[in-house]
Amino acid sequence: MLQPSDASTYSTRGTPAGPARKGKSVPSQLMQRGKSLPPVAQNGDLRGYYRRLLEEFGSQGWWPAETRLEVILGAILTQNTTWRNAALGIGRLRDAGMLDLVPLSATSPARLQSLIRPAGFFRQKARTIRGFLRWLDEAHGGSLDRMFSQPAESLRFDLLQLKGLGPETVDAILLYAGGEPFFVADAYTRRILARHGVIAADAGYHEAQQSIHRSLDRDATVYNEFHALLVEVGKRYCRRREARCGSCPLQSFLPGMAAV
Ligand code: SF4
């Protein structure tokens, strides 16, 4: 589950407690503070959620990384684990000088596994990273610039063909490293939307993503922020086994409640 939690570095402290953290992030143009809110949608839907959450929590400042490669590695390492564990793996890669395509591509599978071990599923994730690097080399001459210059829909299709890269990881790469407007419809998003009757309880990733894409303009800055804000709601209030609706900023958007 994607949940980067500290804006200046890959934190190992786990879930953040406060709003609006500052620091470097990628790409920087996605982190514009004070960007105008989108107008309220005619159907009064998810834009209201977005405005309410931004008012409550402030800008979240995702994704915490200094390069696109860090975003990509973070998106892979956080699969099926907490961000804290993924951050430990990123920290070890940084300390080893591996947050660079050249040494990372040259390192042995065993060394890579060892470095990312704290992130869990380290053999599988090392295979995914190496597979991505191989494809990047073959398809784009090892250049992230060339990769991201590909039309976004086509790049998304290609990335989804790579072993170990599912839609949540691919969309995180496209949104947070590429600045492309693909909403990351993770488990937090699906749980919140399902509890509010926006999607069915058993809706999948694609359906949840489409509900966001239909409701909000295709704007990477808004998708970036809204995803981070929904994660915050999921962590604080809309937990898997307990919905703390009484204190949740989205309570007024529950079916049958009057939205403010
Ligand atoms: S905790 Fe309740 S009000 Fe908040 S998002 Fe979940 S279902 Fe909605």
C-alpha cells in the first residue's frame, strides 16, 4: 500500500501525525502550494471531498523523493508493506550509492536483495527492479527522460506488461515521477468510496480510478494531493475494521447526510 509519510526524506518514523510537511519532492511542479481549488462539480461529488480534506489537513507534500528514480524504487518497495519498511530499503540504497541508474543496474541480484531486505518480499522486489531496469535499457536506452517522453497511455500500457508492476505501482510512477494525471486508487481510496456508496463494495482498482477521473478534472496536482489526503483519512478515521465517522471530516458526505 502506498503511503509515503515524510516530505523531506524517506522517513523511517512511520505514519505522520501532522499536515502540510515541507521538503523536496518530485516533480517539483506538482507541489505548488496555494494552487487554486477546482470549482465545485455540478453533481456536488468528489470535489467537495477534496476541498474539505484540503481545508482539514492542508497540503500533504507528496511524494518525498529527490529524483524520479527514488519515486520508482519507493513505489516498488512499498508494495505489500508499510512505508516505514520501504523507507528502510530506500535508506540502505541511498547509503550504498544505489539511487543512481548506473550502479543500480550494475549491482548483483544478491547485493540488491540484501540492500532492500527491510522492505520485505525482497527477492521478488529485486526481480521487479531488475526487470524494470532491463526494460528501461532495452526500450529507452536507459533514459528516464526518454521513458517519460512517451505518450502517457502508451507508457502505462508498457509498464503494466512488466512483471511485478500492477496498476497501483504503475500509476504511482506515472503520477508522482512523471506528473501524469492517473489517480492512484489504492485500498484507502476504495474503502472510503465504497463506504460512501460511490463505488460498489467489491469494486476493483479500475472502477475506483474511473470514479475519480470522472469526478475531478484530469489534473496531476489535484490527483497527487487528493490521493495523499484520502490516505490520511484512511489512517486516521476510515480504518479497515473501524470507521470513526463521528470525528471524520468526511462525515457530512456520507449517504443521507447533508454535505457542507
Ligand atoms: S470514517 Fe466514516 S465518514 Fe470517514 S471516510 Fe470512513 S465512512 Fe466516511
